[in-house]
Amino acid sequence: MKTSELLSIINQHVPFASAESWDNVGLLIGDTNQEVNGILTALDCTFDVVDEAIEKNINTIIAHHPLIFKGVKNINEGGYGTIIRRLIQNNIQLIALHTNLDVYQYGVNAMLSKRIGIKNAEILEPQTESYYKVQVFIPEENVVEFKDKMNDQGFASEGDYEYCFFSTKGDGQFKPVDGANPHIGQLNEIETVEEVKVEFMIQNNERAKAEYFINALHPYETPVYDFIPLTKSLNRGLGMIGDLPEQTTLKALASAIKTQLDIPSVRFTGNPNALISKAAVIGGSGIGYEQYAHQKGADVFITGDIKHHDALDAEIDGYHLIDINHYSEYVMRDGLKALLEQWLEGKVDNIEASHLNTDPFNYV
Ligand SMILES: [Zn+2]
């Protein structure tokens, strides 16, 4: 499979456009025409991970954290330059799936929730999409041609469905007055015409184009149409929230999570004996969402990278926090391997998860 095909399949599941605007996802190093001979999933593309790919003769690394993130000034030996040079010298490609994998309904947060044993998990903060419902009032005889042409222009499609219209008949009335050049009717006489209200959906960025084509295709001098702004919840978003298998104390939960995630340290804030039945999780650095999680009914907010003052604020506000370290996101390596196997349906033989520890911290 060519890299372009791999990127296209990935994009169907975890659209690159769903990543945060500050993020850097997609093919960071590589060639879309290159054949993919294998995939190695990793949390961070470190020097050792590149060596692992070389040893395993795998030419494509998919990492969660983008190696190239801030402005790169040079790619010289030393620091990140050494890793980038080693990738290029060995013809190894690097793809980053970062916040687009975080917000995916089966992504990093779902993987963490599963490992922690959260049941009935739902997206903590579903993303919404804005769109327009368009309604156009048009004489019946022009309806079919209007719909056909709007459909040809790519409007009125929804997922895998095209030609998504709804029509209702009614009587339209108007009186052309001085200066009018009516398509139907006489000057200064009330005209009643059987019209059809044609409704369809368009994306936000299609409005100007839709307005242009409505004006161009409508037989009336002054077409009647409305754009009604609407929003819908998407089945992707940040974090997960759900029930613990059974009510437990905060301390017992923190301890169980340490075992389930196999991590060397877990910290928590709040009364160790507080009873917990509902938990929210955001992998990486999710601080800032603890109040929102609490409002949605979570008894504890689980994330990484919690700073002293965030913890103190939470304690004073009465929110329970569990810090699982940023590195707990390593669960995405096996999780993404399983997703890729499912998405690629055998088109790439060799899909492996790196098991190198890339946690920059040592623990004593
Ligand atoms: Zn992260």
C-alpha cells in the first residue's frame, strides 16, 4: 500500500482536520508515493524508536506526539535534528496522530477508560458541528431540475448519501408592482402559484456557493430562500466519562489504576475515603476540565501533568483528581495497532507496537 492510501484510510477514521489548530498531525516526514512495508506505533518518536524500526525493517512510524511541533530552525546533528536525520537517512517515514486520535470515539481516552475499567463510557465533551438548513420556495415545474443541479454541485449530501432533499407543497403569493419583471403573473395583480418548499443541508463553508446557485437556478427575479443556522453533536470529542464497575474509595481507585496502567506512580487529591462511582478521563494534560467533569457527574477527574497549584485549587474546590502521568498515554501503542489492523484489513502485513519505554522520567 502506498503512503497516500494509508493516509487516506487513516483520515476516514481520525480526520486530520479534527486535530486542534495548534497541533501538527499527518505525514511529518516521508513521501506519499512510498510503499508502506510495515508500521510501528509509538507514543514518542525517540532515537531508540527509530532504531527499533530499522531493526524490524519497518519503514513507517506512527507516533502520538508530533516530533516536529514548534518552528524547526535547522535539522543538524544534536537534539531532535539527530532523530530527524536518522529517519531520513534510513528512509523511514513518520506520521503523527495526536489530538485527532484523542478526540476519536475509540481513541486514546477510550483506550485509557477501557484499561481503567470504566463502563458505559461516553465522550466527556462532544464536539459540535455548525451547518445550515436551506429552504428554497420554487415553482413545482422547476423542482426536479433545481434538485438535480444542486445535487450535481455537491449540495444536499450527508455521509454516504447524496440527493438528500425534503419537499412540501404550498401556495405562494405575490403581487408584482411597478418596476418588476415577473417570471409569472401580471403587474399589480396578486398571483397565486403552487410552490414547493425544498429543504436540504449544507456545510457552513458552502453558504456563498449555495446562494450563488440558488439565484442562478431559480426562475424568479427575486428567489425566496432561507439559511437556518443549526449545530449537531458529533461522535467525537475530548475525554470520556463513565461508571466504575463498583463504587470504591478514592484511594483504592488510585491504587487499582496504578496496577491497571502498570505505571510507577499515581497521585491524587481529596479525601482518600471519598466514595467514587463515576470517573472522567483525559489522557496527557487535561487539567482545566475538572470542573466540567464534576458538573457532568464525575466524582473524580483522571488526567496527567497536574501541577501543584492546579492540585491545590482542586482540593480547595472539592474536586478529586488522580494524576496518572502523561506517559500513561502509552496505552495508545497497542490500541492504535489494533485499530490499524481493523482499518487496513490486511493491506499492511507488519503492524507492530513499540514496547520501548519513552517516559522521560525515572522513578525511585
Ligand atoms: Zn500526550
